Amino acid sequence: MARVLLQGKEIVVKDGVGFDEEHLPSKVYKKVLAVKCNDELLDLSGKIDGDCEIEPITFNEEEGKEIYRHSAAHIMAQAVGELYPGTKFAIGPAIENGFYYDFELKHRFTDDDLRKIEKKMKEIIAKDYKFERREVSREEALKIFKERDDKFKVEIIEELPEGSVITLYKQGNFEDLCRGPHIPSTGKMHEIKLLSVAGAYWRGDENREQLQRIYGTAFRDKKEMDAYLRILEEAKKRDHRVLGKQLGIYSIFKEAGPGLIFWQPNGAIMIEIIERFWKDEHLKRGYQLVRIPHIAKSDLWHTSGHYEFYRENMYVLNIDDYEYVLKPMNCPGHILIYKSKTRSYRDLPIKFAELGTVYRYERSGTLHGLLRVRGFTQDDGHVFCTPEQLPEEVVKVIEFAQFMMETWI
């Protein structure tokens, strides 16, 4: 028998038996999604071996929200599998405020499909299938998913060490590779909503399979769900990509290429006001303004170390039999200026600043309005000082950054 401490009270549980309704008051049991046993998260059906202190996990805890939404992702995968036979399943984690699952199939999901999938999810929830956990060997797991032709699951399993014990979760006729834990049954799921579909690459690698990612969210309470959906609607109205176009601030043109920003007159005057303020404040604090070219020989980037560690994100050009790079950073250029003459310690600290435009190759799938681009102007500064001056200069930089972030022009 295991001696279990639950909410300050000691109870007795048979070794190897799951934590079920008889151990909890009914009102409490209805809210509990999982338990934490000696800091280890377990399904309610998880076996208790030995003495432990039990902490009930509800939707009020962040761990509870993650378990709940991860379970919603499994329910969505089951629904997709039933509606679209032949689907290949990738991964389906919980994320902040929701969940997603990645699928490979020939059919392209539409808004109508999302409504069908959501309807099927509600049918699965109504059937109240138990989430059943089982452990298998690595070899058995490989056999199971190879027979199902589930190539993504096979790849994940093959990367696990020999001798690994692998957990599978089944609800209804759907079984998935998963560490868990999960809610006791699909009937514990209350409010679900599918939000959108997007493209994704397997393992985030653009050279791998292109998948379809369905995003959704799940809540225990309808009021919470409605409040969250209202927030999403308000956020859409304030999307900078929409406002940028409506207010004539910036544009991105297909003819020029993705991730490259063209500032319209309203945006350009806004930038001019900000840059004037930026320059004035830097000059007040002893910075000297510098400007460097947009390209430099690749030798410079080998010396700085960027070439070896950042090559895949750099634009490389061949000019006059030399290899040049569109600068992804300003640091090497500022250091060249510092090295251009002999400096005395009496001159330190020396502070250089530049609004330097840089260029970085970001994958097309990651580009997002002004938040993720391929060309942007960086507020860049470099302080050259003695070790003794360093603590004071670090504090000054932090205070300056805080001042800039808090100032409304």
C-alpha cells in the first residue's frame, strides 16, 4: 500500500493502481485533469508506486492548460484522420493560448474544412473516449508506425536511443506517439475552436516535406472562450499589416521581393522624426555618429566569425572576382573605424552609433509584416572602454535603452 498525502490529508492507495474518483471528492474530481506525484505529472489513471505527495492539476494551473490543449490536439488529429483517410501525422503540441497539429495530405484545407473538423471533434468529445496509455519497446513502436506508414512518427522513434520505453496514447480508434499526460477522457473537453490553417515545414526545414498546420484553442469555460475570441477579433483590427496599408505607412511589393519594406510618405516622415530624436539623444550622451557601406569583402566576415556561423543567413555576391557580403550586422564595420588609427586609453570611452541598414536571409515562411523582414535598419552602438569603465558604461547603456523605450515622441 502507498501512503499518499493529498491536500494535507493522508490517504492509502494500492500500489500500482491509478488515482481515480474514489480518492477525491466528486466536486474536486470533476475539475482535476491530472495529478502531480512527487513533482512528476501523471494521468489520473497513472500508476502510483510508493509513497508520494499528490497535487491535483486543474485548468487553473499552466500545466493543466497545457495538458488540456495537448489533448485537444489529439482529438483534432483523430477528427482529421477520420475525415481524410491517408493523412500523415507529424506533431501536435500545446502552445500559448492554444494548440496546433501538422498534417501531410494532398487535400488543401479551407475554412469549410475547419468547420467540418471542428464538428467531428465535438462528436468525438460527446462519445467520451478514454485516453488510454500504454508502454511499448522502441522496436514495437517502430513496427506499429511502419505498418501504418506513419513516416514522421517513424523518424522520431528512430532518433530515440536503443532500449527506450515509448508511450502511446489511444482514444477511440486513434493512437498517437506521445509522452503525455492527457485528460482522462475526451468528454472532459468543453470548449474548442479551430482558428486558422498555415503552411509549415517538417522540422522547420524548407528542404523537407511541406505540411499543413491547423491552429486551435480550447477552454473549460464558454465565457473564457468568448472573451479570448473577442481579443483575437480586436487584435485583427489592430494588425500592423492592415493598418500599415490603410494609413499609407509601408508596402511590400511582389515585384521587389518578400521581406523588403518600401516606406510610403506617411511612414517616411514618421521615421524621420524618430531618427532626429534618436540622433539628438545619442549626441547628448557622447556618441559619435558613423556610417559604413552596405557591402564588404567576405574576408571581413571570416575575421569576425560571422561567415562560419551565420553563412546561411547572409547574402553573398561575386564582384570583380571577389566575394562580397551584404552586411547582416554593423559590428565589423565599426571596429574597422576604431582600428583606423592609434587610440590612447585617455580617449576612452569612445562611443560609435549608427542607424545601419542590414540584410539577412530569412526563410519565406518566417516573414511577417514589419516583425520579420529581410532588410531593416538597426539602432546600433558600440562602446570601446577600459575594464574599469565597463560597469559604469553597462549601466549607462541599460538606462539609455530604458529611456528610449519609455519615451513617447
